[in-house]
Amino acid sequence: MAAALEIIEQGGKETLSLRAVARRLGLAPNALYNYFPDRRRLEAALAAEGIRRLHAALKRAIQGRPDAQAVQRSCRAYLRFARRRPALYATTMKAHPDTPALLAARTSLRDFFRGLFRGLEDPRTVQTAGFAAWALLHGTAVQERDELLDGTDPQAGSRSAMDALIAALSRPGPH
């Protein structure tokens, strides 16, 4: 995994291949087929690792206290991760074969986002809020990466959008 991470972070995800990883490790290319039958499975393993690292950054940001400030801190941490590790972030946010490790990582991240909104009364709203928060952050990260923000500060924009989301979800009524 470390060799694969180095490859994508130095040259982008397009440079990733089983041969490149084997070369970096000083192995014959067929040695990696014992671990990854093809590039898609290698990418799925990288995605799981990326999600675990993103989740760890988010947990550090909230410091175990899921409160209103935790939501803001996690927003900043999410965007910081996407900005600092663009190739890994891009790899994590695309479709891959469902492996047990990837499914577990996705579930943990989804549960983290839902946990940010546990204070909301309606369980359906908690689920909706978790998805909405992730969608907002992912959209912001992609717009920033693709330089579509036209000078808008992504931190300020995501903070304002998250505040509006929380306010809307905190009101009684259907969501």
C-alpha cells in the first residue's frame, strides 16, 4: 500500500499499475497477483486506505466531541484532506469492486457523518443530514480541485452551507 500511495501521490492515479508497484518494491510483477488479481482490486484497496485516512483525520478534528463546532472542524478537515492528497482523494471517491475492507471503510465514514448529527431527533433526518454533509463537502472539494469556485473561499462557503443545512434540519417538520 505504501508503494502504491507513493506512486499516485507523485505521478497521479494514472501512473498506478501493478507493474509500477512491483518495480518500486523490487519484485517481479507476477508477485503482486497473489495480493491483487488486477489493477481494479489494487485501486479498491487504495480507496479503502484513503477512506480510513480521511476518517482518521475527521475523528482527530472533532476530538471526540460531536457538537456544532465539531461539524465545522470536520468540514475543514475534510477539505484539507482533499486538498493535500488530491490523487488519494480522487481514488477514494470513485467506484471500485466491493471488497470487505472497502465496504467496512465506507460504513465507518458514513457512520461518522451520521454521528455528527445524532442530536437531531428524527433518525431519518440524521441519515439525511449525514448524506447531505458528505455531498456538500465532496462537491466543494471537486469544485475547488477543478477551479470552479471563481474566487469563492471554499472554507467560508462550506461553513455557510453547513450552517444553513444544520438550521434547516433542526426545524421541526418533514425533511
